[in-house]
Amino acid sequence: MSLSWAWLFLLLATFPWLLGVDLLSDAMAASGVCLFVSGAAIIAPCRRLRRWQAVLFSACVGFLFESLRPIPDGSLALLLVFIAIYLTSHRDEIRDMPKMFGAAVVVNALGCSAWFIAAGLAHTADVPLLSLHFLGQWLLHLLLATILAVLLLVPLTLVQNFAMDRVGVPQPDEAV
């Protein structure tokens, strides 16, 4: 099998996790809380995939999250693409597990902030961006995003690494 399609198979392996978190968010919709894990989902692929594959994977993860949210198209996907370019250029920053945890927290927090601010800009008539309600909700979602990044990084990475091993993606030390 050609390794050029590895990013797509990895996306298929990651999709149940993204769908599960999205379904949990839908179940909690009455509370006004939306769970976010898309940023943490790009960490392991950025360790092993080639740059163009990691960029495609990250764009798809971002667009999957955006597809059900009333936010401007590309607001999250483009941020995840830029982060994927950065992480694939600086792979030494995500080589071991403690660094991966740090990167997952930062990337998930940045992604959550981009999503939340884009959603706020799309609905400024309902709640002004500089209101205390908006800031409180943003901090709550940021806290949940960092907790989810820490809790789900290991199981998500295990699934993603298994999928990459099955497809034949080289280990991080051998990845170009």
C-alpha cells in the first residue's frame, strides 16, 4: 500500500474519537458546554507523517469540527494547518511523552480559543466579545480543552500509532 494515503487512513482511525467527543458535546448542549479535542488529535500524526500528510490530516480534522458549528469556514482548520507545519518543522519538541503532553495542551488550548473567538465573532449581536459572560465561557471551555487534551492524549495516540504502524508509516526517529 502506498504511504501517500496514510493520512486518510489515519483520519478514518481518528474519526470515531472526534465523533464520540462531538456526540458528548451534543448531549451536553443544554449546559452550553462544547468539548474540544481536535488540537490534541494532530500531535501524534505530526510526529510521524510527512509534512504534507500532516497538513492534510490537520485540515480535515479542523474542517470536521467546523462542519457542525456556526463559525466562519477555515477559522480552526487554518490554525491547525499552521500548527502542523510548525510541529513537523520542529519534531524534537514532540519526541517524548512529556513534550507531547505539553504540546497537546497548548495546541488544544489554541484551537479551542480560535474556535470560541470565531464563534463569538459570528454572534456578536447576541453576546458582546468583551462581556464577562463571554470571558467566563471562554475560560470554562479553555479549562475543559486542556483537561481533555491531558486525559485523551494517551488513548488517542495509541489508536493513531496503531493505525500508522498498520499502514507502514515509519517510527518518529526514521520519519522525514
